[in-house]
Amino acid sequence: MLRRNPPSVSHPRAVTAAVIQAAPIAFDRDHTIDKACALIADAAALGARVIVFPEAFVPAYPRGLHFGAPVGSRSDEGRALFARYWEEAVEVPSPAVDALAAAARAAGAYVAIGIVERETRGGRGTLYCSTLYLTASGEVAGVHRKLKPTAAERIVWGEGDGSTLTVVPSPYGRIGGLICWEHYMPLARMAMLEQGVELWVAPTADARDSWQATMVHVACEGRCFVLAANQFVTKAMLPADLAHSDDLRDAPDVLCRGGSVIVSPMGDVLAGPLYDREGILTATLDLSQIVQGRFDLDVTGHYARRDVFDLRVDTAARH
């Protein structure tokens, strides 16, 4: 008797993805969570089943704030501001995460959202710039902590380790990525590509024109879709005491102009870049383009030259 092959698993050929360009209710975790949940519902109403938010969306990217820390000294005012930031950060797990997970479940969407994560072990004084990954069933699939905070970010955020290089399986492909200037770390990109990322999320705070070139490069290099989300933030959106502080007195009215974008595996811009306003970008991703793109360039397959190069990644937890 002939055995029939088991039926193949059917996978979607396309998915609608959304990147959210918005500002948080700065330094207010709970109201920002409410806004994020509403935005998840809005994106889902547009058909999105993969949704990406900007870097440090909850409770804020502290752009322009000095935290009273010139080289060699710290001020009482700066310590108080850090404590305020710390109080509004997100623990995993927590009711804040539960609310986001419920919104993802209600939307039937995979969600990647930038959070300022508060350590729950040890001295409990460290914050991390993290990406929280949620599944369409409302499960926490992982948290990626930024490996190297950039410049003055190091004042307020600790360094992540290799244990949080998260990639999430989904019906639409493997979802993962890096945060902002981690994209300028070639070995970090390769560590993610070695895990087979197909839908690359890129939460960021970089609004420069050159960021667009970086996103196109990442898409072309990995032959993956890139979903890059940035904030649009003005001084008027901040708490009054911060907007009128010495740190921001001379800052422009628009603190971050945005630049969210969706890019195809061949480097074609499918949506955006969006500047100078809040908004939701969507695009229907033809998932067959991933394999089509890897026909001539697969940096972890036939283009890898493993006889010449070898990448070692330490995935041990250090925190």
C-alpha cells in the first residue's frame, strides 16, 4: 500500500504590516500604554497583522535631557530625574505588559514595541532600552535589550547581552531585529541573520536622512522586509517642566521629525518615509519576495563562505 505524503502546512503568501510613528505620553507609562493599545487596534483595523513601534516608546526616549551628568560629576536634580524615569519604566512581567499583550491578542497581531525596561532582579537600579515581542495570541515571545547604548544614552541605560537576541517564529516568517544604532554593528546584524530573520524590525530614534540608506542596506543585505519605526515628537508634547528646562530651552520645537519606513527585500521603499507628523504606515508584504531575493544573495547560505568566516555568538545571560 502506497503511503501518501502528509499534507503540507499552508502558509500565508502575504501579510499586511504596520509601523507606528507616534509620540508617547512622555514620562507617563500608564497613559502611554493606553495610547499604544489604541494604536494597535487602529493598525489592526487597517489589516495589519505585524505591528512595530519606535524605540523607547514606553515611557519615552529622553532626547536632549542631560540628567545632570557632565563628565566627572552628577547633580541632585539629575538623580531625581533618573528616579522619575525609572518609576515610569516597564517591568517584564507586569500589568503594563499584560495590557499590551491583551491588545495584541484582540488585534490578532504580532507586536514589537520599544520599552524602557526596569530590571527586576539584583539591585533593581538598571534600565535597559528594549524591544518587547508579543505574539498574536497575547504571549510574551521575548525581550531584546540594546547591546550598546549610544553616546549619552549610556548614562541612563545598561548594556544588554547575547541572551536577548530574540527571533520570533510566526506564520508570516521569522520576526526579529535590532534597535537603532545596533544596525551599525555588522556582527550584531549577522547574529540576527544567522537566526533566519525574514521580517526585520528596526525601532529607532534616528531621524537623519542617512538612516534611510541604512534601512535599504539592511533589507538588501538580509533579503528581508524591514519595518522601521521612529517617533514624531515636539517640545509641546513633553511635560511642561521638561519642555522648559535648561536642557531643552534652546532645543528646536520639533525634537524628532520621524522617518518611519517599510522596505522590501530588494531595497524598494514600500511605504514612507513619513516625516513631520504622527501616523501609521502600512504595506502588504509579498512573502515570496524573500526567497526570490535570496536566489542570488543569501548571506547565511550560498553566499556565506563558511570555509573562510566563522561567527561565534555568546548567548549566555550576564544579567
